[in-house]
Amino acid sequence: MTDDIRNIVLGVVAAGISASLGWLARTHLWRRRLRRKQAFFGLPGNSECLLVVNREAGGDGAVHRYDVSALLELAALIKDCGAHAEIVQHDTARQGFGERTEFCLGGPYSNRRMAAHLNSLLPGVKVDTSTESGPDRGSFQIGSERYRAEGGVTEYVLLARLTVGEGARPVFLFCGQRAITNQAATRYLFRHHEKLARKHGGNSFCLLLKVVNSLAYGPDVVELVADVTRAAHEPVPAAA
């Protein structure tokens, strides 16, 4: 074997080894990111989860188009984790929580299960569910603070990850003042789940988000108002 042929063979072997090492490194990083994602969402491979949907006001069981969009985005996230989803109506999901990861969508006025979760898991959050028009309609009260919606301009949504014990699967709440804010919260979670996982780990959290000018920007412009985890877990005094 001449020196030229030997150099060519050695170059090919070195290139093959480098490519293999690069592939192994990328595969390792991808698997590590996937494991972290699965742990944060409580969705190990081939696991089952619940997507609990609300109803559109006056729609006789219909789901609002923005909530449908939110469900599609959540379904893609669940598929990325290698898990499977069961979609159930809010008034038929008669089961406890912790055995399967749950994604619950919609405000308490259109989602009975959301109302139950707020009452049981976030007693510091009160939502005005009155049907009479007025400035407080649909407003959030968290502790002593009240957050009112200005339709299409400033609207609020709660994004929460809640657990009820060691080893229990999490419950994710997307509780918005309008359907478009529910979709905004799902997009925020999709974009920031790695940052949230680093900050909160497997612990519960509750974030108050503000959707800005949805008439012009849809569900895309979202601002974090505050981490209201502590206030949301403390019951509101009766006088409030």
C-alpha cells in the first residue's frame, strides 16, 4: 500500500469516526432533552393523559375554534413526548387527579372541572362568573388583587402546573378570560417549558399572563405579569 492510499484510507476512517461521534453526541443530547421534557409534563413514553375541554358559551357542547387550536398544539406536544391523549368533555371527566397527566382548558364558567380544580387546588383564585355585564365580569381576583379584562386589548390567563403528592402526575390549567387567551397560554407553555422546568423543577407553580391586543396580534403577544403561586394557594378571606 502506497503512502497516498494509506493516507486516503486513514482520512476516510477518521471522517467516519468523527461522524459517528457527532451522531452519538446529538442523539445523547436529544434523548436527554426528551427525558427532561417528559419529566416536566409527566409524560413518559407510551403513557396516557387527559385533555379536558370546555364548551363554547351557547354552543350546546361545541368547542370554540381557539380552544380547538390550543388542543391541536397540546396534542403535538404530547406526541413529541411519545404519549397518548384522551379527549374528554369537562362534564364527563369524573375521576381524580394524579394518576394521569391532565391538561384542562377553559374558564370555570364553561368548564366544571376547571371550577373544581380552582376550588380544590388554587383556593386563592376567584373568577367572576356572573352573566350580567359590568367591569368585573370575568375578572380574576388573586389574593387582594383584581385583574379585569378589556376585550381585545388587555386580557388575562392563568397558567398552572399543579401536583398533589410525590410521584403524582401533574395537572396543567389554562384558565383564561376568553378562548383566545387559553390558546395564548398553551403557546407560552410550548415556548418556555424548558425555562420553566429549570426554574420550578417538579414543583407546582401558577403564573398570571397578560395577552396584549389580541384583536391585532391574536394569541401571539403574551407577557408574564407575575408568579402568583403563593397567593393562589392561600384562601381569599371572606371579606375580600
